[in-house]
Amino acid sequence: MTARSRWRYFTRNALTGAVLHPALPLAEVEFGAELNGPGSLSATLSPRWVKANTSALQPGLAEIYAEADDMLRWGGLIWTVDPQDQEYRIEAASWSSYLNRRHDHHGNLDGRGPYVNQDSCVIIRDIWAYAQGQPDGNLGVVVDATTSNAKAGTPKEPWKSYWYETPVLGDLMDNLVDEDAAPQYTNLCNYQANGTIRKRLALGYPRLGARRTDISFRSGVNIVSAPEVTYSADEYANVIIATGSGEGSSTRFAVDPVRDGRLRLEHVLALPTVNGVDVLGRRAAAERKRRQVMGEVTEITVRDHPHARLGSWQIGDDVQVSVHNAWTSWSGWCRIIADAYRPSTHPDQATLTLRRADAYSYGAAS
């Protein structure tokens, strides 16, 4: 992807695949993917154009795609078309956002559960199978056939989904990935050989991405801007108290402490949809490791450069980052957890959201 890339934005009907408009005249476009989330797209259109083409932008039905040089760079569902000042703003999110509007109203994913010591990847695929098996619910998303050693449910506390709680399917999936040594996902799309579009939930285990030694980001080379490195105890914690489902004395909870030579600082992690103490414990451990990290570069804006061409990375990759500015001199391995492109205003740049690579722990290969 280069500054000379030729961009096209188009919409399709999510149920039929019919093209609603082949070339939207979008402005102020920004889009990107993220780790364990849907990513997003935002853009603006003139009111006059929207008035004449309302059928091309139906929220909750229209898919929108960003294409450059005949390759799909992003795809998702339009959720909002909102008038602001003298323009309309479009807000979209990729495939997994659809699960946030779907519920398990049958219980245990219509008989697929409960689960005991089940691979979390299997449950994720079952969640999608349940969602897409309902009338008018098939987005055509393909979930990777990845397997993992991450298990959900125990003989004492099986993984269950209760119909009377009408749990959000997106929450069920995110609870399975938001812990250490869990599978990870991102949303993708691409053209297939026959010209059709493949919508994919990429599942990775032990992780998404890889440690990259062929690309790097450095101040004065390909980093355009970077914020100062912040050291703050406001978000720091070495003890996590996780609370789950239930009320009063029956509330499930787990505590994950560590003695690290610092004052004991606690944080309460409320997870009211989590029914298993085993899951609570893993979520608490993951949150504690994240909150123990103090001092990191969380975002950089980079330009297209031989050291790292735009789009040469994947979500989840570890990259070497060296930031030298008036506030800090810092170097280390960072993980790319989100990216953002602005082809309308900065076609040769991208903004990367980062976390220190040592904040993550991965499971053993299955």
C-alpha cells in the first residue's frame, strides 16, 4: 500500500451480496483493524449525496468496503449515518460487531453446550454457527479452523449460557479471548479467485501475529510522531479482585495477587456475565499483568518507508520501536494491537496502537 494507491469505497447488501453502490465519494476516511475487536471505519458524505442515495447506506444492512489497487483493505457493517453540521458521518465496524446485537435466547447456544474442558476455539465457532444459523442472521463469516489448548468449563462448573439471561453473543466470545493463554482474533476480508468476497474471523493460537525482525520503527526514520512515555500509578495494580455472576454472598470471585516489592495496589474487575471461577481467575491474572506494566509507548504515527512499508505488518505482530524525543528516549519490543489509515488526508501514513510485548503471555502450541 503506497501513497499512490487508488482507493474505492463501495457498499453491499449484507444478506444478498448485491452491490448497493459501486463508488462512494467519501471524505475524511479513517479505518483500521484491532486485536480481539471489530475495528472501525468512519467517513463523511455531503447531505445532497446522501439524500439521493439513501438505499446505499442502510444502517444494520449495508456492508461497506475499502479497496486499494484491487485489494480489499477493510470491510464491515454500517451502523450509523448521522447528520453533523453540514455533512453526514458514517460509522461502521467489522464482522464481530454483529455479535453485539445478537443474543442467546435458546440457552447453551441452542443445545451446543454446556461445555466441559472444551477448546475455546470450538466454542467460538459454535457461537458463530448459532448466530448465523438463525433466520436472516447469516453474514457469511467464516471462522478459522484453529485449535487450541485453552479450555473452558470444568466438571464442577461447566461453561453455560442461560437463556433467561439473554447473554450478548459478543460478550460470550470476548470472555473466551480476554485472558492470558487464550486464542486471539481479528476481522479480515479478501477477494477470492472467483471474485467473491470472503469475510473471515481470523483465529490465532498461541497468538495472532509474530515477532518481526524484518521491519522496525524509529524516530527520525519512519516515526512521524509519538506521545511522551507516561509513568503513572493511577492505573497500576498488583492485586486484582475479579467478581463474576451472582448476587450478594453468592457472587463468584477470584483474587490474583503478586508481591513485587511495591505497595499493595488493588483493582476490582467486574465481570457480571462470567459464570465460571476458572475463567474469572484467568481474566484476573491477565488484567494484573497488564496493570503491572508502567512506562510504555502506546501510539505512534509512521510513514511509508523501506524499513516498513504501509501494511507490511499484521495485527498482533511484535515490532522493535525506538522513540527519541524531548520527553523520552525509549526502545523495546511492542505489539501492534490496532492500526488506523487516513487515505483522504495522510495517504502515506498510519497510526499504530501499541502495547509492550512483555505484557502478554501465550499458551503452549496445540
